[in-house]
Amino acid sequence: MTDTALTRSRHYGLDWLRIGAFGLLIVYHVAMVFSTWDWVIKSPTTYPQLIVPLALLTPWRLPLLFAVSGYASRKLFDKSGGPRAFVASRNRRLLIPWAFAMVALIPVETWVRAKIAGYPGGLIHYWLRDYWQVTPTYGPPFPSWEHLWFVVYLWAYTMALAGLLAMRGWSPERTTVAADWLAKGTRLIWAPIAVLALAKLAVMFVIPEKQGLFTDWNAHLLYFPIFLFGFALGGRSTLWPAIARAQPSAIGLAVASGLVVTLVELAYAGHHMPPHGVMALDRISRIAMAWSMIVILFQLADRHLNRDHRWRAMLAEAVFPLYIAHHPAIILLAWLTLPWGLDPLAEFALLLAGTFGFATAFYLIGREVAWLRPLIGLAPRSVGRSVPATPAQGRA
């Protein structure tokens, strides 16, 4: 990374990486409708051919987002002036849109799930009476975060980070210096994988893999360290040259670990449970693939994507609103259109176009209405129009 790039306040390449990752997430979720894996709503016809591509995407797509979010959080912390202002900013930009979506968007998802389970009422009746029930007769209990678990986890990691930075003797610079230990030799490849794999093996047969802020320790032990890595990399880190040097090893490791993940997924398709040894190998391979892909994609962003474009600022701002809106759109559209019996390719195209269309309208309308902007995760108009959104302003 050049000195100019090091001193620049933003990294355009990571903006593009974040934009691409969230775009891929929408395609991934549409594909889940047609995959053989369990999901919220399923096509009556599923396709085993989707197992391999989805298996190759699953290990790294979310760790990558947490790494990029950590990097963006460092830039925001540096601008905020201290932990207290940083926490206030993150609360506004994450909790307000989360609460809005829980009231206005998530009920659509859970109503569809309730209808699939036999719920007789309409959406308004469901929202007024049944959505808020902790022990409902139909559908999931309240609160059901659905896809917004990512926002909740990210908020929690941000609060934990702020707590660390508020401790005496701790600072963002110290975090960067600690991470720079990885720059020597081949540490950048083997050390994080070894630590993350040991943490995973310590809990995977003891604590169930269950989503939830206070139950998902299998995920927290992976995502939070990767988030901290991104935060450390956001400073004047010496890791960028090490990332460039590590490319051959990272590519080889990504190919090898991806092969293991795919073979295990094909061998134990559906609900077949692999033996503990195979399961442990699969989880370690997923960690290795996640880390190696982060190294590969960060280098891609730094070397080939680190340039601005007239669309970048708008796309970076739009990412968070599109993320909020895409999941309910997919589920509602699939529930409405799957009974039509369309050709699978036509159904996929309809879901993809309809989802992007709704989510884009959600953003374009919301950004023009002053009181809606904070509800969909955007800065107030005076800030949003004068300062392009950073990777964490639109969606950290």
C-alpha cells in the first residue's frame, strides 16, 4: 500500500468490497429459496447443483463483512474523538434502523412464516395482536431478528470494542501495534487460523451452534476477532505489505480448504450428521477458508479497486438500506409468486429483480425524506449530502 493510500482517510477498495459483498448476499439469499438447505421459504423444486457454489460462499461471506466493518469502525472512531462519541454515533446509526425494521419490516417476514404454518389472519391483524407474542401459536416468537442478527452482533462488538478502548493504557494505536505482530514471516496465515480453530474446537462440542446474542459463542469467537483485525488494519498498519506477500499461500489454502468444505457438504447432504472428527475438520476448514479469502480479497481491494468512481458514494450509502429491506422482500415475493409455477430460471429472475427493485425504491425514497433518513440507516441530510458515507456510515 502506498504512503498516499496510508494517509488517505478512506480506502475506496474496501468500499467496493463492501458493496460487492452485500450485493452477493442478496443473490445468495435468493438462491437459498431453491437450494436443498433449510431456509425461511422454499421452492417446491430444489436443486442439488446449488450445493457446491453455496458451500464455497458460506464460510467467508460473513467474516468478510465483519472484517470490513471493523476497518470502517476504526475510521469512524478516529473521526469521533473518543469512545463516548463513538458509542453515541454507533447507537444512532445501528439501533435506530434496527428498531424501525423490527416494527415495520420484520413483521412481514414473520407473518409469512405464520401463514405457512396455518395462521388464518391478515398482516394488520397479525401485527396488532400476534407479532408481539413471546410464545405465539403460529410463527416465530418475538423478538425474531431474522437477518438483522448481523446488526445486533455488530452493535455488540462495537460496544465491546469501545469498552476496551476506554480502559486505561489501551488505544486504537495499541490495537494496530498488537496486530502488526502478524506481519513477520508467515504469521499472517497460520497464527489467526490456529487461534480461531482452537477457540472453535474448545466450544463446538460443548455449546450448541445456536443463533442469539447470548448463545452464539461459536460465531462470536470467530466474528469478533476478525472484526478487531479489521479495526487494527484501519490504522497505520504494517500488515498491508504482509497481505500482499501472503497471496500465494492464501490462494493455495483457500482452494484446499474449499475442497474439504465442499466434499464434506456433498458427503453429508441434508440432515445427515457427520462424525465428530469429520465435523471438526469441516469447521477448521471453514475457518481456514474464511481467513484466507479475507487476505485475498483485501489485497484485491487494495491493488485493483482502490479508486473512486462517481457512483461509489451513492452505492456505499445505499448498502445499509438495501440490506435492511432485501430479506422481507425476498420472502414476501417468494410466498406470493411460487404458487404461480413459473420456470425456475424465470422465478429466480423475478425474485432477484423484484428484491433489488423494492430495496432500491426503499433507499431512493427514504434518502429524500428527512425524518426517514435515520430510520433507514442514513446520516441526516446536512451530513449525508456534504460528506460521502464511509463504509460504516451507510452500513458498518
